[in-house]
Amino acid sequence: MRLLVKILIVLLVIGGVVAAAYRPALDYWRQRNRPEWRTDQVVRGDLVAVVNATGQIQPVLSVQVGAFVSGPIVELPAEFNQEVRENDLLARIDPAIYDAIVQQESAILQVRQAEVQRVEALLQQARNDEQRGEALRARNIDFLSDTEWDQLQFNRMSLEAQLQVAKASVQQAQASLKNAQANLDYTFIRSPVDGIIIDRKIDPGQTLASQFQTPELFIVAPQMREKMHVHALIDEADIGLIREAQLRGLKVEFTVDAYMDDLFPGVIEEIRYSSTTTQNVVTYPVIVAAANPDLKLLPGMTANLSFVVDQREDVLKIPNAALRFFPEAGHVRESDRGLLDGTGIADREERASSEQQISADQRADARRRRTQRHVWIDDGELLRAVAVETGLNDNRYTEIVAGELIEGQTLVTGLQRN
């Protein structure tokens, strides 16, 4: 009997010890197996949204200078990268043939002019003869027969016609001389604009053949120091943002590989309507203008552009990682698990917006309502969802337009991996 009592006492003592240690042990076990979260804070500051693109630097205008006449190059003072003024000599074609043609046409013109003088003299003589015959017939009509009178009249009329022909021949000779002189002038190839020679496609002694097409000899780029263009292709999904940025006068910045430490400013000068489709991707050309006083921007360089499409100052913002984080159902409160298993608002909208069978107005409404999101905060043992309405975002932060968040509050952004 005593042994049984002793055993019962020992069991009661052991049970009491176990009962007393159970709660602390359970709490210890829960704390030990509790997940560790990566966190970040709600902050206040500025936000700048950008659209990134690549483009190619080109001169504002590329003037192609060709040759209208043929012949060997006898002078070539123009060099690559040379700055030239309007009417500066770039090259000269051998003028021997064209100079000879000018002299020939000049001699022909002199002959035609002399012919006019000869016909004018004959015409004056015919007019005098006609006046004398008229005076004789006035004294006595029998002094000249009708045949003789007709000869005087028609000789004068014939010489008047010959004078018109001679004058027309003079005009024809003048036009031929002018054409020959123009061809002679074309042997002097001059710059049509002020600019920089960015390409030269001929060498000294080369013979040009311009009978069938005008050969391209030089490319002159004007205003390279004042302004260069960056030709960028913008996706159709972003072209509306770019157009709005142009209307608001927002800035554009870009870099080039040749000067990695330099940041070049620019402005959106033109959005062209000529779309390009490549593998079902539609893009639109956007022209960005940039100053180039040091000639660092050269034709053909690749530019990496950032178009500022919107900006906010001193707004409440959260890290983007907090919006991308979705915990497991066992880590959140039961009332918030509907946001994870497909019954929540955010998931319904995401699922609806991805469906192809819904109407256009439903798709538009779903896209408008995508700003209604949820973030997670550590609420003791489980996570609690907080509804927020988002606004502008950049590559790191998103603006909070509405929601129960305050500056400095801690948000869960992921599970800490050991």
C-alpha cells in the first residue's frame, strides 16, 4: 500500500513538472520554428518614373554632295572631319573639255549676233527701197509696175521674218552658252551648307562618270555643334507616356559607351507616326535633340536613354518588393487567406485581366483597379494584410495614394533564408 502511494506521489510530481514546463517549452518551440522575415520600411521622398530605350545618334541633317559632270578629279582640298563654310571648294573636276565647249558656244553666239546685224542692215535697205518706190508711185503710178511694187513689199516682209529667225538663233546660242558655262561651273564642287564633312567617298585622281546617275562624293552635316538627334524606337505600350512627357516638357537623359561617366541631357523634339513592326512588336520613332558643343556625340553612336514620364515630390512610398511578396497561407491570419487562395480582390482582378474573353471595357476597368493592392506586416505570430492604393512607381519604390500605412512602418518583403 505504501509502495502504491509512493508511486502515485512520484507520478503526480512528474505530471506537475511536465505541466509546468509544457507552456514554456511550447512557446520556445514556436519561437524557434517561427519564420524570419525580410523587412523594409515605409519612407517619404521623391519618385521619378522613366521609360528606358536605346537609340542611335545622327546629325540633324546629312547633306549629300554629288557631281553633275564627269571627268578626272584634279583637286581635292576637302578632308574627313573638316569644318567647311557654304561655297567652300570641296573638289575640282578637270575643266578642259567644258572650257572648250564654252569657247565654242561663245563663238557661235557671236556668229548669231553678227547674223542679226546683217539681217537688220538688209531689212533697213529694203524699207528704204520700199519708201522710195512708194514715193515714185505717189508721183506717177506708172513709174513702178505692180510686180516691182510687190517685190519691194515682200522683200521687206521676208527680211523681217529673217530678223526674227536670227534673233531666235541668238537666244538659242545664249541658252547653249549658259548651259556650257553651267557645266563648267559644275566642275567646281562646293559645299552647299556650313557643316562638317563626315564622309568623303572619292580620292585624288579618281575619274567620275555622271552620265547615268549622280555619284555621291561627300556627306556634310550642318549644325553638329549646335544640335544632334538621337533616333529611338519606343514600344507602343509606352508611346502614350512619351507623348505626355513631351507635352509637359519633361527631360530626357542618356549615356553613350564612349563617355560612360558623362550624362547628356536632351528634349523630345518629335514623335513620328511611321510605325515599325518587328516580330509582332510595334514601335514608333522618337527624335531626341541634344546639344553637342564639344563634338562628343558622333554619328552612329549608341545612346542609352531614360525618358522621364512622370514625377512626384515628397510622397509616401513603399519598396516594390513588398508588393511582389505573397506569403504561404499558413503564415497569415485566417481572415486574410482569401487574398492568397484566389478569392481575394487582387487575385480576382489579376485573373480577370488576363482572360481573353472579357470585353474591352472590362479589361480597361480591371487595369484601372490594379492600383488596389495588399502588403503584409508582422502581427505577432501571423502576418496581416493591409490594403493600399498605389500610384507612380520607379525601379525600387511605389507611391502610396491611400491606405493605413505611416512613415517608418515595417513591411514584410520576403522570407529570410538561412
